[in-house]
Amino acid sequence: MADVWNWQLGRTMTYPFEESRPRRQAGAVFDTNKCIGCQTCTMACKTCWTSGVGQEYVFWNNVETKPWGSYPMAWDVRVLEQLGPQHWADGVYRGKTIFEAAPPSKTQVGWAPDPIDYAYPNRGEDETNRTITKADFHLTLPYDIWFFYLPRVCNHCTYPACLQSCPRTSIYKRPEDGIVLVDQQRCRGYQVCVEACPYKKTFFNQATGISEKCVFCFPAVEQGILPRCMRTCIGKIRTFGYVSTPEQAREDNPVDFLVHVRKVGLPLYPQLGLEPNVYYIPPVHVADEAFLTMLFGPGAAAAQQTYRAAMEGGDDELLAVLLLNVSTDRIITRFALQAGVAIGWDDNGDEVARVPLREPVIVRPAHDAALSAYRYNVP
């Protein structure tokens, strides 16, 4: 085991391999405040990548409802139970990661889902089917029926659990963009990666006998185009691009701006220790800080405040980045706010998006003198 730096934990941690970061890292930020759970992203991914035999219950992209939804069943509850107590102090994680909590005979803690665990995505997640209590769901009475949607894809982690677990070394991280892929020619279907990934985003195809996972639509990304789930998002909640380490962050990079500058984009379960590269803006309507800290780390409350300030007109730059979400099918790597207009440029330096910060409002008189006509709303 090697000591590697995990900036999301604020400390070094143990990992089976030496630290090796790609030349740049593909990443994304999802705004949970705008997700409506329409599953358009899920179906876009499904029809594009997982519509074959043996993939009937495979969803590389899924949207689940928190606090009680999950796919596969109870994926996060089980891994958190294995991890044991988790503590943060002054922004530093003081508990154990899945690698540090491993028993002597293993490199990490993990569990293997049963096939039935994949059978009921989203079933009953938006329904109250039993008595809700604060102890169970971190809810506040009497207004105890809150929930929010959590879109999930593979996090293409800096320290992938699936990669380090594979006895065939069939999983690799691309040096050019950090996308994690499975070499299906080498894979022999041992399913160790399925057990190892705490986010359960590696899947086993029963028909082909090999593992598969989200590929971040790398053929499109190589052409500077957004992944399919990103560019079909109706709620325009997704920012896709390249995320840097904190010391290399650029303020004009949309993903860096959200993650490192305004710090509203937070990793999902950072305490697991994988340094995931998909980030989330926490829901502002959830008042339970303990629950959000469990999901997104200790910066959740501050992220909520920063986001609220932007929505109230106190942070035009942050609003500009969010308005550029899915405004084009091109990957925006640089943005600027100029005269009330958010502008985005791609990797080639070409302008690919221009969105006004506030849409102009025009009030027309009821009587049109030029036409000698009145304007009416008629059925």
C-alpha cells in the first residue's frame, strides 16, 4: 500500500498503487436543485449504451431519490455500515476510507449485490409507504416529507476501487482525460470490480460474462462534445468539462469555478476515499446538515449559502456558469461574464455559447396604433 494525497479528504491516505494523475481529468457538476427526476438522461444513456442482451437491468446513468432511494438496493447504506464511524474535523477526514478499513486479507471493504438488488430502480422512491421518523431519515417534523433527486454516473475516480481490485488488470484510467474503462478483451468476468466499487457503477453482463461500466461517452468527448446524458438534460443541471486539483484550478474553467472557486460542487461520499470526479450542488431546501455532510462532506452548508446568494442576485458569475449548463452540445472549457451575458468557449477557443444573464422583458401596449387594433387573449 502507498501513501497518496487525496485533496477531498484534506490528507494523505493509503491506496494499493502510487499516485498517478492523468494529464487532465474529465469531470462534471450536477445541480440537484434543478433536477426534476424526468429520467431523460437515464433513457438517453440506456438507448445509446445498454440496450443489448444481458443489459436489461443495467443503468450506467440513473436518477435516484434521496433519502430513501438507491440503485442497486441500499448500495450506500451497506458500504457506510462496513466503513464504520466517519468523522470530519476542520475540513479533514479523521475516519477510515474503504482502503484503510480493509481486513488484513483484502485491500478494501466491499460487498457484492445480488441480481435482485438491480430489479427495482426507482420503484416507490417518491412515495411515503410507512411512518416517517426523524431517526430513520434525518427529517424535521412536522414538514417531514422532503426529498431530492440524485443523478448518478460512474465517478471516474482518481483512485478507482474497481481498477485496483481487478486481478486481470483489465480496468485502466486513460492518461489523456482520466476516463476509467474496462478492456473487455482482458476481462474474464470475475466480478471483483463489482464488489469493489462502493458506488456500484461497475456492472456484470450475465449474457456476455464480462464486466462493463459508464465510459463517459469518450468517443464524443474526444471530439469536444458533451456525453449523451449531459447534452439531453432537460433541467440543464449538468456542467461537464475538466477538473483540476485545487492548486492548479483556473477561475475561468466552469468546473474548476464551481468546485474550487465558489466551492458549491461537492463530491459524493468523499469519505470513501476514491476522490470521485463527479460533483454535486447540494439541495438548498434540505435543512438537515448532518445528512448532507454524510453525502457531500463538511462543505455542504456553506455551498447552500453560496448558491442561495447567487439565486438572489448576489453572485452573477456563479449564475453565469449555471446558465451555460447544456446551452450547447460542445464542451465549454472557458467562460466569462461580459455586460450581463455569459459566454462560453471550447477547447479550440471558439465561442460556442452566449446566454443573457437575465432575459429582457418587453411590455407591449394594449392598443396598437399602427394597426388600429387591440391585443386580446382569445380562446
